[in-house]
Amino acid sequence: MAAAPRLPASIVGAGAPVVAIHPLGDLVAAALGDGRVWWGDRSDIAAKPVEPTASHDGGLLSAASAHDGKGVVTGGDDGRVVRSVPGEAPVELAKVPRRWIAAVATDPAGGNTVFAAGKEAHVLGRDGREKAVFADHPSTIASLALDPKGKRLAATHYNGVSIWWTELAKQEPKRLTWKGSHLKAAFDPTGRYLVTTMQENELHGWRLADGQDMRMSGYPAKPRTLAFSPDGKKLGTGGSDTLVVWDFTGKGPMGKAPEELGEYTDVPITAVAFHPSVAIVAVGHADGSAKLLSFGSDRTIPLDSPGADMVTALVFSKDGKRLYAGTEDGGLASYLIAE
């Protein structure tokens, strides 16, 4: 069978590692590891350049779309949480001296912005005022995740996850315990499950209704990335050269063998993004290569490589017409998926 033609890209060099990419209206924001936010045109990422925003005095560690969708909120090793909008001076939302802001998350519906600083998780309201500080964590927070309604906040740390109600200033957290270091976290779109990547070559999850543990192991490498399908029925993960997909229908993945998509390449997958409406998924690899995979068939569409180093960010536009990718060596690419 003839190889599928490679999907071309508009590619530009941003000059620093890409931490995250967020489509915002007519522009695309790329949060860069050197403290800048880079802005590109939605239709052609290399066209109509906008002056990058110098958001941090040092490294940029985390990023999320602002709750109003008009900018990005970033955290840096300078202890600052900053809101950046194209063409405007950055605005400092919070500062925690001598702490790294390892994670940020936002809630478009409720207007909250949350961030992690050391062992503390802070909640800022829509007006920017601090609503709560959750400090009862056994170790430094590695990541944060908000549930689909923005009501629950999950903070990962050593030996598990702590879950907080975002609208209660004083409370005891719900502890989800599993030995080891828990890194990235994600709620499924229904809010019934929480899954984390781990320092070990495995994932761990919990069914939140009863706290049932779900161990997902057998990876040849550390799974750096995970993403749920929009309907919450599938969880795509890195950690292998093929896309490992867990079935979250019914009572979840336990007792079910995962599905594998894609060809064996000996190059681990480092980024995953599901299309918002079609049964395809984008994956990026540690060598800078990327492709589209299709559920229900063996079809693979290779993409022009966004860079020569690890793919660190992949995201579809909300309408699914474009895909954006970023790499460790500062490559940024946009692909036309459909007119």
C-alpha cells in the first residue's frame, strides 16, 4: 500500500522551548520556556507576526488560556502569575517570592484562576482577588487540574492527589492515595474519573464515586502525556511508540486490554490531542515527528515535522479545522485539517 502523502505545515522558529499552545480567536499563543509569549496568526502561524510578550524575568513553567479567552495566564520561576494579551503590557496577577509557579489552570465558566506555588494551591476569583489558599499537601505540587464544571481542584504530589472544592476557603481535602510520584493529572469530560501520569512507567487513576483504584502499567517509557477524547470514552497516552488507548466506557479500563494505534517506530510518543468532533487523534514523538491516526482503521497521515526535537505541545482549534504543534527546540507549526 502506498504511503499517505505528508500533510504540509506553516512552520516558524520561536527561539525557545514551547511549553504550551493556546488558540485565541484570530491568534495563537505559544508560551515559551524563556519567559516570553509568542503570538501568531490563526490561519498561518508564520504570517502577520505580533511582537512577543516578555511575561517573565526567567523561565516560563506553566500556561493556560485566560478564563475570558482573550489572553493567556502563565507561571514562572520568578514566582509570578502573569496575564498576557497581544499588543499590551503583561499584568501581574499574583506573586509568591522564592517559589516556582509549577502549574496554572483556569475555569472559563466560573472565572477562577488557580496556581501552584511549592506546597500551596491558590485560587483567584474573576476579579483577581485571592479566594483561598490550600496549603495541606505532603510535598510540592507537580500539577493542577480542574474538573469539567470547575468545582473541584486536583493537586498532584508524592503518594497521590488532594482534591479541593474551589468555592470553599476552609476545608479538609479528599485524599486519593497511591505510592509514588504523581505528575500530570486529568479529569475525564464527565467528571467521573481522575488519571495521573507517574514518575514510574505507568498511569494511575481513580473512579471518584467510590475511590476505586485503576492501575495502568506496562509502558516501556514514562508516559509524559495523556488526553481524553471529547466524549470521555477513550484515554490516549504517551510512553510508547504506539498510541496506547484505554477504554473508559462502563466501569472504566480495569480488566480491559488497551488498544494500540500506529506503527512501531522505537520513538516514544510525547504529545497527544484528540480532534473535537472526528474520530482522529494527533500524536507527536520524541524526535520531532508527528502524525494523525484514525480510530476504526489503520490509516496514518504523516505531518511535516514541526521541529527536530521532542514534540511538547499539540492542540486542535475548537472548530477542528487546524492543528498546532510545538517542540523542545522552538519549532511551531500549523496544519490545515479541513476548510
